[in-house]
Amino acid sequence: MVDEQEEATFDEAAWRAVDLGNQLAQEDEETDVWDIADGLLAGAIQYWLYSREPCDNPRCEDCAPISTAEQRLAELMKLVRQYAEESEYYHSQNDANVGRA
């Protein structure tokens, strides 16, 4: 279970990323927001992978679930899906699969 401090840290990091994206978009309105979002995502992935590097003990139980690149990628993809589905922007009224009356 996530404690309050961990949740606060998570929320702060997420909001700072959103704020940074908004700031970059406002500084140069000609910049494509998709480029900004892709850059933020690339940076977040780099940081996440860095933070999940296994230690130098091949028998470390904490590192076992992420002890290979494939395992780290699988964990990352699981989190990407979870966070995307939890996002208020996951569904859009303009999605191609939304029914229209």
C-alpha cells in the first residue's frame, strides 16, 4: 500500500510534468504540443529506466522482477497502460469508436 508521503511525491512529480508541458507550449505557441508531449514522455521513460536499474547483486530479491531489460520494459508498459486508463483524457468525445446519435 502506498503511504501518504509516497502518494504526495507521485502527485507532485506528475503535476510538475504537466506544468512543464504547459509552460513549454505557452513559451512558443508555434511549437507542436505533440512534440512537447513526446519529449516529456521520452525524458520520463529515461528517468524511469534509470531508476529501475538492478543492483549488482544477481540474487537480490528486490531487483528480481526487473533484472532484465525485457522485465523492465514489461513493468513500464504495465504502468503506462494503468496510468493512461486512469487519466481523465483517456476517452475523448472525438474518439472514432464513440457512438453518435
